[in-house]
Amino acid sequence: MSRIPTPSFDLSRLDLNALAGLDTKVITVARDAAYIGIGFGVLAFQQAQVRRRELEKTIAARVDAGRGQLDDLVRNVTRRVK
């Protein structure tokens, strides 16, 4: 049977002083990412609100047009009945 080689890591050149300010950098990046995510969420919500208002206007216009047609139909039927 052949033996599977095990990986080895050489940590002799690792400089722990270079990692000293890493925790504040990570916190800063995480905070910025959270702010960006929240900002995109707010923008998406606002866009959904705008689309909802546009849809309400479109539906209201169609209902008004249908109401006008219904009024015309009622007038015509009333005239013919008389």
C-alpha cells in the first residue's frame, strides 16, 4: 500500500506583530458591510413603495375608465327602456 503524504505547514516565518491591528480592521470592514447592506435594503424598500404607488395609479385609472363605461351603459339602457 502506498502511504498518503500528510501536509506540513511551515509557520517559522509567521510575524504575529503584523496581525496586531487586524481585529479593528475586521470590525471596520464588517461595520461597513452592514451599513452597505442596510442601505441597499432601504433603497429596495423605497423602490418597492414607488412601484406600489405607480400600480395604485394605474389601477385607479382603469377603474375610473370602467366606471365611466358603466355609467354610459346605464344611461343607454335607461334611454332605451323609456
